Amino acid sequence: MDSQPWKRDPHRKAYCNLGYLPSGFLPIETLEQCILNSRTSAATKIQSVWRGYSCRKAFRENKSELQETKAAIIIQRSVQEWLHKKKNDEFLLKPGEENVYYLEKVDEAKIPALQQKINQWNEDNDANFECPEKLQLQLATVQEQLKSFYEKAATRNSRMKRCEANICKIDIMKLTNWACSKDESFPRLGQMIIEYDMPVKKLSEEFLPHQKLLHAALMSLQYVYPMRNMSADNWRADQKLSLVGNPGQLLKPLQSDKMSCEFLSLDVMERWVIFGFMLCHHALPQDQASRMWTSALESSWVIPLFRDEVIYIHSYIQTFFDGLKGYSKKVSEVKDCYTQAVQKAGYRHRERRKFLRTALKELGLILTDQPGLLGPKALLVFIGLCFARDEVYWLLRHNDNPPQQKGKGKSAEDLVDRQLPELLFHMEELRTLVRKYSQVMQRYYVQYLSGFDAIALNHMIQNLQICPEEESVILSSLCNTVANLSVKQVEENELFDFRAFRLDWVRLQAYTSVGKSAMSLIDNRDLASFLDTVQFHTKMVDNLDEITVEVSDLSIFCFYSKIFEEQFHMCLEFPAQNRFIVAFPLICGHFQSCTHDLCPEERHHIRERSLSVVNMFLEEMAKEAKNIITAICDEQCKMSDKLLPKYCAGLIAQVVNRKKKDKHKKNVTEIEKPGKESYRKTRENLTTMDKLHMALTELCYAINYCPTINVWEYTFAPREYLHVHLETRFARALVGMVMYNSDTSEIAKPSELLVSVRAYMNVLQTVENYVHIDITRVFNNALLQQTQQVDSHGEKTIAALYTQWYSDVLLRRVSAGNICYSMNQRAFVSLTAEGAIPFNAEEFSDINELRALAELIGPYGMKHLNETLMWHIASQVTELKKLAEANKDVLVSLRTNFDKPEVMKEQFKRLQNVENVLQRMTIVGVILSFRDLAQSSLTDVLEQRIPFLLSSILDFRHHLPSGDPMKVVSEMTSAAGLPCKIDPVLTNALKMQKLENEIEDHVLVCLLMVFVAVSIPKLARNENSFYRASLEGHSNNSHCMALAINNIFGALFTICGQGDIEDRMKEFLALASSSLLRLGQEADKEVIKNRESVYLLLDQIVQESPFLTMDLLESCFPYALIRNAYHDVYKQEQAMS
């Protein structure tokens, strides 16, 4: 009966071959393979359609030829069939002839060759075989059955006779003789097939001659098996696996007279006991045999056959004993054993695992502190590993194969072990110690072999009563081999090879175990036991890795993948076991040991399975650690936010209300102050943060346990997994804390974002206390990506989001007239009542906010912001040039007649789109004003961060001997936020729109300059052109035009390359002054409503310009007018307030 039909499911095998994991994990290699298969399938389908079309086309062209060929084939087939039938009729079986027909699909050409070959073989093998009577009887039965079968096959009047029963004449006796000569067991095999019976029953009958030997071998286990199958209480009472139980024996080597049996698998011994006594069941009435038999049956309800294939042994034994007479009592005993196994075996093995967890932990702690003890106590380590391995195997097999009949008790609970990771971890810890201090163990046992074993062996050889020559040669060779060892060989890293020594020991056993040997091994038990111990010592020198794998191999997990992953996730969810979770990826390195050279086809699947599982485990561990760190960071960010100034308003209001002593408000809820969570009366009440830190400590211990994990030829670094996850999470957290909403245009203030980022970084820095990773590298990678437009995943960054918000939201609101740039406050100020616009401009454009922004996105991000603003300016300049081109004739006239007021007045009336020019220049000025704020903020940040580098940049700018022809210093200066005479970034942006003809471009720029100069007086008509003295700016931001005029025309004339910037700016001042002076002659009050405010614009242009001076202004425009204008605007604002 198939107890595990799902394992034979073809769909499951297909999934295993593909490497899919039960948890739904799909490795990237498999995903790429699936995509490649899809492409191949599509290409195959296209090719098949094309080939079908080609074949049909060719068939239509050669249809007549194909019909002729088909007709010829039919004729040939009919003729050959007639000839074949005629020949076969000659060989029909006649009554009384002892002939047989051999069924085989052959053609006409094969029959003569086959007949010739058979005849030749008969001649070469013509012999009479003497067989027992039973064999002769069996042969006669087979003959009769074969004759009957072939007679029916030959005499059938059907197509089978003609087409498939192509037969040749063979003598049945010679066929039988041939079969017997090839395999003497052929008749017995035929009998077993015809009369099927339980294999174990047949095997027990065949084992009758060997029962005595088998019984003796099984009874030799009475000194080993009961000691291995003891309860945990007995182990504790005997102080099993304890180094400190007997301090006086701490430095003495552990001895045993059954060295090879000390770390023999319990599964193997139970198989020997159960199946052995099934074959020699007549020995079961003996007390010792019965005790071993009962103990083995009560220990488990399944016995492993191979890997994860098991057999429910009790039902199998019952079926076997039911067919034997007088074994009804044994059947009932087996049933009782099954009941005991179901009810108590789970608890017994659970207690053993509990004992082994403590014992192996103690061993690990002592040997880590004193690795020198690994030499004398190596056997104890291997025994402990062997015990633990047996218990893990038992748990896996019984968990995957629950009892067929549920019994009373908590067997199901005992099969789920939440502490199993701890046991696995301690096993891996001991394995690591053995590998780490292998040279220490080598040194110890080399000294042991040469200093004790060689001397003791020589003494035993000399005291032997009888020692034949061959045995004497072997023993002398063994003694000389170990006597010639020295510690110097270990120090020189010489490779040891004692395989010849162990082979000689096997040869000696063979010589002394035969009955006619003069020297019997059984009479020299001390020598045999001693040589067995010496063999173990040699393995400690040259075969340490193999013996470690033998006693602690856990590759069985490869075939219990579901339980393996369930145990991993159970451990991940259980904080107390988190530190032991590293055992699971380490066990994946064992999977290689379950492969075999004779089965190379499964090697690839096991390799892929182990690689995918270890990758999944490390990913899950790093992801869980990342989630814990994220939760801690979120809590810290919330507590940090409570310290922001905006949250003080509630506390202030509460204090004010308390002073008023309002009696009607008796039950006023107290606002919880920040930091209250740190006060506690006792540590017994764990907070959420306490639990998170404990979980992080345990998990980081596992991640930090080993720097690398080797699986096959690959090396995995657990810390790198955590590093990658932290870097990805930190980058996403940074963008998430911006809280940008494209629908409502809401965004976090840069200063608040900076506080949250610092709190986040403070938590991440503490991770270095838990695990050895470079958090600075996480910061550098993540924060540097946030200064670019997109990060490594193609997502928007902090720099991109704030650049978009400031350029598309804030500056557009400024252009709409609701916000004014205050030169006094160095910020953009909202002019409307609070709540009229979604945000307060001063909260985002304040110098502190921009400094926080510069600190967040750095010089790279500010450069990106700068380039975006310059792109907007360049688009505005392009439109201004178009407007100048449209008014070219009028502007030429205005430029040539600037000293003729009447002509200027008449020509000015002909200008079109004057308001548009002023508005665009204002927009450019607003953008440049914001850019100046951002650049100065960047300079402040750099002065704090890199003061020496910034001073070097200033020194370069100040002491450059021959100007800056390559513009290198200017670009460097601009990148540091320092102001330049000619803005290089703006110049580069405008250069992209330069006309091919430099002369025309220069003329157009000059006309644009004239257009702006003569348009300034028109600002006096606008009500919003009033100059607010408290803000030091016009309400419509026309004061920003001063910055726009100096920067735009400075850059444009630099691009033209005529070298006449100062002359052109003087011309601009002359045109603007004459145009403004005409306002004094205007009688219309609407035209001169804000004349004084516009006069101040001229003063600001000169103050902002690096090419104009106040003396030059005095020569063009009386400064008295400007002074009086300042008095007037201050008085007007005071009167309005």
C-alpha cells in the first residue's frame, strides 16, 4: 500500500524539477527560463505554421508524383505480404512436435540471420545440464505453459498471426538449457512470479541456513542498542555528554571498547533488529532478543527504507505473522507495541531532544572557551552529534508520516517541536568548532598515535601467544605506520592518508575470522578493540571532515522540504528562537552530501534546490530584520515629531487656560508631554519598543553569526542581504516621508523632513551595535541617490519631488499674485489671509527651510533644481525674443530717438504686448530670486560641512590671474552656491536657444533690452505696483525685475560675444531713466498712481547690477527723486496701516 501517493504525483515532480518552492517563491533563474521557454514556444509555433504552409504548397506541386509513389508502395507491400505468408505456413506447428514459436516483430531479412545465429549458438553450447528433481519438474511445467501459449498464438486465424506473430522454430529444451546456463535462479524466479507470496516470508525460508550466524550478529547488539535507546532521565542520571560531571577526568581521553559502534545510527540498528528478527523469528522467545525487539517496535511506528521512503512496520509485521501458525500471540504483542509507540514514543523523543539541547549547548560553551579539549573529548562531541542527528531524523519521518490509527495521548503535539532550531544550531556550532580547530585535533591525535598507540600496539604484538607470518607482517606494518608520525608533519601542513592502514586492519580481520585461521580474532578481543580504537584515531587525523559528515549529516531535510520551510517560518515567528534561525541556511550546505556519483542526474536538481532554499531563507531573515528596524524607526520618528515647535501650541494653550481658572472645565484632559514613555516603575511590563529591540537583538545575532555560508560552489553573505534590504527600505522611507500628494499638491516641510530623516538615521546607526555592517555605506548609497532625478529602481527621489513642487506649485502661486518676495525677510510671503491658499509660502521658502532642503538633497540636488529653474527662464526668454521680433521696427525707432521725448512717446504707443513683456520679466525675476535664496542656503550648508573646501573655492574666484576663459572656476563657484558676475548655468541654458547669425542675435537682444527699458514706466498704472516698505518689495513682485534685467541681459550679451555688456547696460539705464522722467510730465493720475514705487525699481536695478554704479545713475536720473520716493512709500504704508 502506497502510504504517500502525493509523492508519486507527476505534477509535484514537475514542480520539483522546475525548482518551484512550496511557499510560492520563484527564483530569478527560473523566471528567466520561463520567459525563454515562452519565446521558444512562440518561435516554434510560427515555424510550424510556415513549414505547414510550405509543405502544402510543395504537395500541391508534386501531387501526381506522390500518387505514383504511393501506388508502387501498395503493390510492393502486397507482394511481400504474400511471400511472407507463404514462408510462415511452412513452419506451422504440427501435432506432437515439441516446437515453440518465438514472438518477435521481425521482417523477411531478419529471419534467416536470426535462425543462423541461433543454430550457431546451439552448436557452441551443446551440453546436458544436471539439475535437481525439483528443477526438472519446474522446467517441465514451464515447457507445458510455453507450448500452450505458442500453440494458441500460432493457430489463431487473425491478423496477429500474419503481422505480429512472426516466429522462428526453436527447440524448447535447448531454450530452457540456455536459460539455465545463463541464470541458475531462473526456475525459482519463475516460480516466485507465478506463485507470489510475501518477500519477507520467502526470505525467511531462504535464510534458514544463515539463521545461526544472523542471530549471533543480532545478539551482539545487546551491548550497544539498549545503551542508545535509553530515556532522557537515564541519560541525565548517567551524566551523558557532560564534561563537568566528573572534573577529575576532564583532561583524560574518552575511551570505549566499542569505538566503531559509538556513533552508529539508531535508525540502522533498529532496522537490523526489526528486519533481522523477522528473518529469524524463532529466536524471539529469548528474553534478550524479545527486549530488543519490543524496544525497537515501541520506539517508532515507521522505519526508513531510503531517504524519505518509509514503511509502517507494525502493520507489515502483522501481515507477515498472520501467515505463520502459532504466532497469534506475537501479533497481539506487535499491536501492543504499536499502541505504546503512538502514545509514548513522541514524548520519549521530545524529552531526549530537550536533554540534547542543554547538553550540546554546554559542550559548545566549554569547547569554545577551551578548544584544546576537542582532542581528548572528540569522541564525546561525535556521540552528541550522532544522538542529535538521530532525534532530528526521527522527528522528520514521524511528523511527515503520522500514525495510521490515532491513539490516546498528545502524540500530535509531540511531533511539533518549536525548539528544534536550537538543537540544529548547537549541532552546527559543534561542527563549526571541529572544522575551525581541526589542526588542534590533528596535532593531539598525531601525538596520541605515536606516543601511546604505537607503544601499546607493539606491547600487545609481543604478548601474542600465536601470530602467523602473514598476520605478523600486517601487525608490524600497522605499528610502524603510527610510530613514524611526528608533530612536525602537522606544522608543515602535510597531508595524511591512513587508508592503507585501515585497509590492512580490514585484511587482518578477514584473515583471523575464518575457521581454519591459527590466530582467531575472537580469542584476542583486547587486540581487536584496541585496533578499532587506533583506527578511530587515524580518522581524526586524515578523515575528520568525512566522519563529521557521517555523525551530523542533515541532508535529509532536502527531501522534507515542506517541514523544513515550516520549521523555518515557525522559528521566524518565535522571537525566543530567532537567534538560532541561522541553522537553516547552514543546513542547506549539507545537501551536497546526499548526492551520489552513480546517480548524477539528480545532482543538478538537488543543487538548484539547495541554492534556492538558502537564498529564500536569507532573504526572509533580512526582510524580517528590516521590518523590525522599520517599526523601531517609525516609533522614533513619531517621538521626534512630538518635539517639533508646532506641537508646543497645545501645551501653551493648556497653561493659559489653567491660569484663567475656569471652574466650568473641571475634567480637562492633560496633554501627554514628549518623553513620558521613558518613565517606568518596573521592567517587568515590556513596552512595544522593548519587544522590538529584543527581537532585533536575537535576529541580528543569527545574521551576524557567520560572515559567509558556503553552499556548493557558491558563497552567501547574510550581512549583505540585510545591507541591501536596509538600503532599499531607507530609500523608500525617505521618499515616503516627503508625503507628496500630486492631487492636493501637499508636501512636507523640508525642516520637518530633515528631523524625521535624522531620527531614522539615528536608529539605523544603532544597528551597527547588533550586526557588523557598514551603515555609513547605506547612508551614502541611499542619500546620494536621493540627490538625482531617479534612484536605482527608477523611482522619483526627494530632489525630483521638491524640484517639481517648488517650480510647479510655489512659483506658479507667486506668479498668480498671492505671494510676494520679501527682500527684508529673505522669503516669499503670503499677502492674502491665512487659508486662502493651501499653504503658507513663508513656511516653505524661509531660509531655514531651504537650508534643510540643501542639506537633504546636497549640491547635486540643488544643481538639478537650478537647472530646472533655468529651463523655465530660458522658455520665458524665448517668448520675450519673439515679442521683440514682433515689435522690431518700433523698437529700432525708440532706440535711435531715445533723446527725443515726443517721438519716444508716439512710438511707445505703437508697442504691442507691453504687459506681456513686463509679466514675463517679473516671472523671470521671481524665479531668479528663489534661486538666489536656494544658492545662499546651499552656501551656508557647505560652509558648515566643508569650510576648508569652500574657502579654497573663494580663493580661486578671487585670485584667478587672467580671468576665467574656460568658465571652470565660474561653474565650480556656481555649484557651491556662490554668486557670479555672469551666471554660468543661465548662460548655458540660454546658449541652447542662440540664433545661428550672431549679428542678428545681438541686435535682437539689444531690441529686447530697449523693450524692457521703455516698458518700465507702465508699471506705475498697476495698483499692485505699490512698494511695501515693511517687505521691501512691490506687491506684484516687480522689484524682482531688477534681478532679472541684470542676469538675463548679462548672460545674453555674454553669449553674443561682442564684449559690450557695460555699454549696453549703460544704454539700458539711459533709456529707462528718460522713460521714467517722462512720468513727471504726465497729468493723468491713473498713469502716475505708483510713480514713486516705480522710481525705486531703477535704484534696485543699479544696486543689483555688477556693471552700473550710483554715479552713473546720478548722471541719468536725479537721486533726489529716489530719496523722495522712499519717503513717500514709507509714509503711504504707515498711513494705510
